[in-house]
Amino acid sequence: MIKTIILIPSRLSATRLPGKPLLKINGISIISHVVKKAKKADIGEVYVATEDKEILEDVNSNGGKAIITSNKHKTGSDRIFECFKKLDLQGIDYIINLQGDEPNIDINDLKHLNKLISLNKPEIGTLASKINDKYKLINENIVKVITEDKLNEKNFPLAKNFKRKVNKLNSNIYHHLGIYAYKPNILEKITKLKQTNNEIKNRLEQLRAMENGIKINVALSKFSPIGVDTMEDYIALKKIMEYKS
């Protein structure tokens, strides 16, 4: 079995919703909800990589572990690689980069991704879910991935492209979830590459990898979590999670 670690990049200075990691749902911060889900998946150690002391203290007070990183990073990948180096862990086969703003992520989807990377040993693995609402096609906050083959529960096809907006739905376009599983040497390679024009224009760091010949395999996620990008997202998710509790 492969050895996996889950790293969660998080910072208070998000452009669209500053301070969102510490917004509370059921009395617990969003970032600590994500940590609890990651730990419950039971696929490896879990750490938050953050530039903010407030996040570190919140995570620690809720039973998690966090590492302080530089405030100069341009992307989450850069942040988690610094965290990985600081941890100095041996024998890690994959680093899962889990977004800190998706507290209702399904742990079974994390386990499914970990199973597929264990079987297929990709350079990068990621998750995507089916699109059932055409509004998602034009919503630029929802990233789309186009795959070589139609996704099913067992396959792990390559990604052909990632876009923020598409005009027409076809069977190979999916809602991309911002969760990545990297081989450590591939993550290191990405952090040393210059940001590409497409990456900067589209605000999609995975394009840097693809444009430099790094392959990304895509697994089907059964659940499509709600990411918290705006106050409206937070209010909607808060209602859902507090109702379920």
C-alpha cells in the first residue's frame, strides 16, 4: 500500500472572502471542519499549511496539526511543498492537496482517489464530478475539466484541458474538484517551473503542469462539494451543514 499524506493550504487573505477559513459552522471553523474530514478518511497524516498564526492556533485547538509557511507564495502548491519540506517525512509516495474551503467534502471520494493512485501510480491524480446543472458551465467560479474518456467508478483517464467557462455540455466535461494527489518529485518540479500565461490568465495552476508535459489523471467523484468562495456560498453551506446536524 502506498504511503500518503494530506496537506491543506489555508490563509486568511483570500481575495473574494477574506478570513473565510475561520468562519464558523456549528461552532467550528471551516478549516477545522476540513481537517476533521481529512482525518476521518484515515489515509494518512493531516497537516494544515498556513501563513497565519490565527489559523495555526484554531487548528491546534481543535485537535489538528498545522505548520507556518511563508507569506510570499503565489499558489497553494508552493505552500504545501514548503510544508512538506519542513515536515521532512520519509517514504511518502503521494501528497494529497486538499482545499481548505470545502468542509463538506465526502471522505469516500478521498478514499477512492487514494485507491486509484495506489493502483495506477499517476504523476498527478485529481477528482471531478458530473455536471447536472447547465448553470455550472458558465459559472467561472466552478472549474471544468475535459477528459479523454467518459468517467466511471473504475477508470482514471487523462485530463485534456481545464476551463472556467464552457458553452456546451458534452459527456466528457466534468466539475473539477480542487483536490490533487502529487508524487513528491512532481510537486517539486511544478514549484520550480515558471507560471505560464494561461495559468495566470485563467487562475488555474494545473495548466502550468499540463503545459510542461506533466500528465493529470481524473477520478470520478460521486459527491460535488460546495466550495466557499463568497459570503453567499458560506451562508448556503452553513444552512445545509447545520440542518444535517
